[in-house]
Amino acid sequence: MAEKASGGVQSVERAFELLELLAQAGGQLTLSELSSLTTLPLPTIHRLLRTLVSLGQVRQLPNRRYSLGPSLIRLGEVANKQLGTLARPHLKDLVDALGESANMALLDLDMVVYVAQVASPHSMRMFTEVGRRAHTHDTGVGKAILAQLEPEQVRSIVTGAGMPTPTPKSIGNLADLEAELGRIRERGYSIDEEEQEIGVRCLAMAVPAAPTPMAISVSGPVSRVDAAFAERAVPLLREAARIISEELNLAS
Amino acid sequence: MAEKASGGVQSVERAFELLELLAQAGGQLTLSELSSLTTLPLPTIHRLLRTLVSLGQVRQLPNRRYSLGPSLIRLGEVANKQLGTLARPHLKDLVDALGESANMALLDLDMVVYVAQVASPHSMRMFTEVGRRAHTHDTGVGKAILAQLEPEQVRSIVTGAGMPTPTPKSIGNLADLEAELGRIRERGYSIDEEEQEIGVRCLAMAVPAAPTPMAISVSGPVSRVDAAFAERAVPLLREAARIISEELNLAS
DNA sequence: GAGCTTTTTCCGTATTATGGACATTATTAT
DNA sequence: ATAATAATGTCCATAATACGGAAAAAGCTC
């Protein structure tokens, strides 16, 4: 058993390998397709899948294809809440230092979903409901995440979700978006320049080496979130993203 | 190893047992707390958790507590999409038979989230965005789900999420909600009687024996979704819920 | 700093998971 | 409709993994 080098329980590692392959396929795979994507022998794949089916983590369809099962949904939800719990102290640090609302969002298929927010103490402040979904192309967190992905992935995501233009400043086509992502990569952070909502500016940064693409941001009215604010905010965003990354990757 | 009766891979079953315990705890557990909730010996728990930590499915916090890890989020998202895919043909059957929009939602911590919709062919129709979250107390699917839960769970959910009253017909307190849930249990299905939106009525039914609480519904304007409609819709909703339940529980 | 509790590691071995061979089922070609 | 082929599922001897009691290490409380 050649891969016995990680020191973990082999069957558990193999089971999650299969779950990841199903997730990456974005849907369903046959036994043979799984077999072509892994070095595991067919009887081993079959036995592990059968176990996962009996646990509800995988389903076998009438056409014999396998897909991720509904029991993973609740695990994902709780994990999502945990992520918010992890992020909140760091977002609070950002709010304490900068005075504007701080958020965390992660990529959910072809949209971003907000998983944590700490609101600014200002009476006039950005408030983003946790659980709210938004497009990637016209949000700071969305663009920060897209900037980390391969061009084909970016195309697939924005084609899937569409590119509505809620404000005159919204990016509405792929070419402009790709150019903007290039600028984001150079600059190291993204800016939502009133693209989602007139009067609101947002600075965002992806969390490096995250197990699922995610980003953090600070946002507020353009009158406060100006160039001087950006100068103070960017190093703090970078540091918060780094710390979150570190916490996510502890003991791995 | 006394539980070797399921025929599956024991380590995989044990690993998911631990993940479920962490999920049920809603957050974090120590090794000792886990040990008190399972019959597994400490070294076994430790080895399995270490494997899960190395895979990113579990995180160990600086205070040595364990929590669900971020890698489960993406698995949950893909599983969620799969659920929508599974549901859609059955929702379409409902729309074909009844002419009104059909939806599926599931409980996501203390809210419901819509995972699938097939819209009515009418120009005037209910449209619910997939991914949208809503309260449980003022939606048909939410109340159908709550009616399946223990009273303490219901209390916890609606206390956590709050009970806003978007219309004059919305239920705004726990006592009225509990009475309503009693009526739903008797009737076998729930009704959103313009509680979420004036002019809209919704009939919903929980999916029995679902791995995560979920419900399906049909909804439309009160002028069309009347008593005669209900008489036709209820048996079809029940049948669709049964079929979805069956598909979810295949080979388990 | 001592004592107690909890977590982590060790390691001999019992038992499980393995995977090649083969059986069964489904699909495709004729 | 039938035969051939491909894919899936099962069997079982055995290799090697995962097990769990014991002990060591680490953390917490007083």
C-alpha cells in the first residue's frame, strides 16, 4: 500500500479522496470513471463507495452513477458556521483598527456567500447579511477570489451566474473582467468601486491557501473608504488574511 | 469490534460518526467530550481525528478542541447542488400537474435555504432564487420542517433567527407558532397564508426520513392557490415528497 | 511545584481491508 | 433476439493495517 506515508488511517484518506473526486467532477461519476482518476483498485473503490452510500455521504443513482449524498450538506453547513466563528475575531480586529465593516465570503459554486460580518460602529455603515449570496464579478470578495483562479474557471463561473450590472460602474463583460483581474493580481487586492452599490467602496483580499476559495473585505461609503483609508487598510487586510490562512492550515 | 455488522469499512464509519458528533455539538468538542459520546477508545478517536485534521475535514484549535474543518464546506456545496438536481424532475412534475411554481428548501442551521425551483408557466408567478435564505416561521417549507422537529429544537431555531413579521398575517411569537405547528402535524402539510408576502399562498410538505430536514412546496397567488387547488395539490405533494425520500434513501 | 486530568504515543497482535480472480449485470453490436 | 463486450459487484486467502491497553507527555488547577 504505497501511499502509507501520511501516518493517518488509510481507508479514511481513501474515502475522502473519492469524495473529493466526486466534488471536483461537479456531479456524478461511474465506478469506471472514478477508477480512471485514482490508482485505487476497483474492488477497493467499490467497497469504500458502498460504505459511503450506507452512511448517506454518497448516493448511487439508478443509472449506477455515484454522486455526493445529502448527509454532507449538514456537515458543510456546520463547517461553514465554524469558518464564520474562526473569522469573526479577525474581522473585529479590522473593524477596531479601521472603523468600517469587515466581511468574509467564500465561493459557492458560481456565486459568493457571506459567512461572517462584523459591522462598523458608524451609524451609516455597510451591512451584509450572513448567508447572502452575491455575484463574483461585481463584489470585492468575488473579484479577489476570481483573481486566484485559472481563466477557464473564471469563464465558467461568470458564464454560469451571468453578469448583471446593478450600477453604471459594474463590469458587464468578460474581457473587462479579465483585465480587471489582471490589475487585481498586480495590486494584490481587489476594489469594488461602486460596482455593487452606488456610494459604496470595498477593498478585499483572498485568503491564501484556503481549502475552499475565500476572501475578506472592508467596506463603507466612498467618502470614508478613500485612498488614505486604503493605505491603512491594505496591510491590515493582508495580515488578517495571512492569519486566517495560518489558522485554517494548522496541523496540516 | 462489536459494531462490525454493517459490512462497510469500519474506519470510514467511525470517522463519519465523529464528524456527525461534531456537527451535532454545533461547534467544538474536546477529545474527552467526544469520548463520552461514543464507545470508541481514546487512542482510536485520536487516530481518526488526526487523520481528519490532516485532510482538512476537522480542525484542532489552539485550545485543543476539535471542530469541523473548511474542506467540508465545498463537499456540502456540491452535495447541495446534487440535491437540487435530484429534486428538479419531481418539482417539474408538480408544476406540470398544477401549474404553479414548485420549490425545495432545506434547513440550514436556523433558516431555510432554497435549493431548487421550477417556476410556473404563468406570467404572474412565484419566483424564488436558488440559494436564497428565509426564516422558518413565516414560510411554508420552514413551518413544514419545524413541524417535524422536537419542541426544544423549534425554540432554539426561531429564537436564534428571530421572528420578523413581513406581513400582518405573519406569526410573531412562539406560542402562536407552536399552535400552528400542531395544526400542521394534524393536517399533514403546512400553509403559508400570506405570511411571507401578501397575495401569495404556499402549500408545503416535509420530505420524510431525509438525512437533513427538507421540504417541498407549491406556491402562487391566493386567487389561484385556493381550496380546490389544495385538494388537487396535497396528494401530489405527498407523492413527490415520498418519491424524493425514496431516492434519497436508496441503498441505505 | 505538586498532583491531577487530559491528550498523545507506543507497539504487539488481532482483525480488518486488501485486491486479484471471477461472477453477475448492463450495454452495445449484429 | 442473441451474442459479445464492457462495466459492476462479490469472493476469500492473506498481507498489513488499525486496533486499544498501557504508559508517557502535556496541560491545568491549586
